Amino acid sequence: MKTIRSIGRFAVLAAMAALFAGCAGQQVKSEQRFFWPPLPERPRIEWLNAYSSQNDFPKSATEKFLTTIIGEEEGISLSKPITVRSDGRGKVYVGDPGAPGVYVFDFVNNIMRPFGKAEAEARIEQPVGIAIDENGRIYVSDTKKAAIMVFHQDETPAALINLKGMVEKIGDIAYDRIGKHLLALDVRGHKVLVLSLRGELLSSFGNRGTKPGEFNFPSALTVNNKGEIIVADAMNARIQIFSSDGKFLRMFGQRGDSPGTLQLIKGVAVDSDDNIYVTDGKGHKFEIFSTTGDYLLTVGGAFSALTTGKTAPGGFVIPQGIDIDKDNMIYVVDQLNRRFQVFRYISDSYLKANPIPGYTPSP
């Protein structure tokens, strides 16, 4: 298993210095690049951009000209985003309970727009999780409806999975591509539900507690490339890993505010090498661990882009959901900065195909 080499406390501080050096101007210059750990070390993560509205997409020459004359157009923008999911084909879906609803960031056509239709029965009220299957169907967990709403790829309604009486409070959801079923968190019930794509309860596991296999307000979950279920056990400040049939395998995590420790887990995701990424809402960062729980790298730090008007690559105020697509593009919800940030995991194969100026591989 390929993993990121641990960089230690010194490199974490150096990475933080690079973060705040990037806060000096109103906008990040296109030629600037931001890495964790910073050069000349072998970079593992690169910051690419941040998005909150239509104004963050590239503009045509005509649009640029009009902007210089009349200024930026006031349009829709993220309000209080909480969850994010990429379809791996150029669309990123952001759940925003503050809107309320889901927004689509279409990177093929360079537009941001509301998701779906406006009909009452298809209206998303309090989205907390998004999943997408291999057929393009989109699943949205809605706390207010106590349901999982299902949409076709064209965003028209397909079904409603009613979970009233089955869960105390629906939370994050994930699609298991190996098992071909849905996984859903019952946050207040402290358990994981395994559901068929029609919404039938196949099994569940977990209860409240601190022992292995028990949860204390789980906040997020995902599935790795081996089909293992990874659960963010928020109030126990740990990550637990289960087999595809819900058997406890291992866990890691320690409460604290130093690199490699966790304060308030909000999201979890895995890259192509099964490294585990954990967003820490109170620590304003995300941490990266190996699949066995070894600490590898810290990315981010507290910085308010809204109050300063500066971009602040890697600066967060309560990071929430995180997703990593098949191309190792990393999407992190930066809730109180009202945006999501995009990073890239620099795998060995990517680095070989895309050499980075300023980095010389070891012989």
C-alpha cells in the first residue's frame, strides 16, 4: 500500500507558513502554486482553487470586459454548505442547508446553478449527505424529511426512501460500489444502516458507547477500495474501520490539537491509495492517515476569507464534508468561508507524468 511519508512537526509549521504567505493578496495569482509539504520536500497535496459562486469560474473575454465596466454580477452563492460530492465527470454537488438545497458546480460548462426542479415533492430542505451510484443516480439525505431522496442523472425525481421510524436522525450517506447498496448514518441512534437501492433495510451495526464497534454521534462515512466501511466517530474523536458486513476491524484516533490528533471530526474520504482524509471542524484543517491509522500529513489552518477578503489557500473556518474522486481531486467544504476548496493528491504516477518545477526526486 502506497502511503504519504510522515513529515513531522517542523514540516507542518512550514506548511502553515506557506498557507499564510498565500494570504497576502486579494486573489491568488494563477502562476502561484501551493503544496503540502512545501518544496523542496516531495509534495503530496496541491491546492487548486476555491469556489463559492458563479464569479469563481473562468470568464470569457466578453465577460471580463463587462466586469470591468459594471463590476461583478450579484448571483447565487453558497450560504452554509455542509456536504460535497463529485460525479467524477465534471460536476460537483454541494449540499447547503442554509440555501436550503443542493447546488451544482458544472466544470464542463463553467456554471453554478441550483440542483433539480422546483416542484414541492422534489424540494430538498436540509441536505446532510450526497451519494452517486455508477448509473449516475443521485441520493440526498435530508434531515428535515427524515428520508433519502433519489434523483435520476438528469436531476428529475426518481424515488423517496422514507426512514421515519427507522432512524432517529439521518446523517451522511455513501454508495458502496462493491456491494451495490447504500450506507447511511443514524447520528442520534449511533449506528450504520445498510440499505438496498430501493430503501430496504438489509442490516445495521453499532450502538452508543466507547468500545470498539460502538459510536458516539458518528458524523460521516465512506467506503475504501477494498470495500471496507470507514466511519467518523465524532464525539469519540476516532475513526473506525469495518468489513463490508459490519464486523469491526480496527480503529485509530486521539483527541487533541497537535498534528495527527483530532478535535471535532466532520468528514472522511479516501484517495486511490486508500489513505484516509479526516476534516477537523474545530481544528480548521484536514489530517491524512494511512489505511492502518499512521499519521501522515496535516493540511490547512484557521483563516477567514470572508472577513479579510483574501483567498487564503488551505485556510478554513469549520471544514465539513470532504470527497475525493477517481482522479484524486479533493473537495473540502469550508463552511463559514461559504465555499469549498479543491486540492489534488499527488500520487507517484501523477508526479511521474507531471513533474513539478522545484522538486528533484531522490535518486
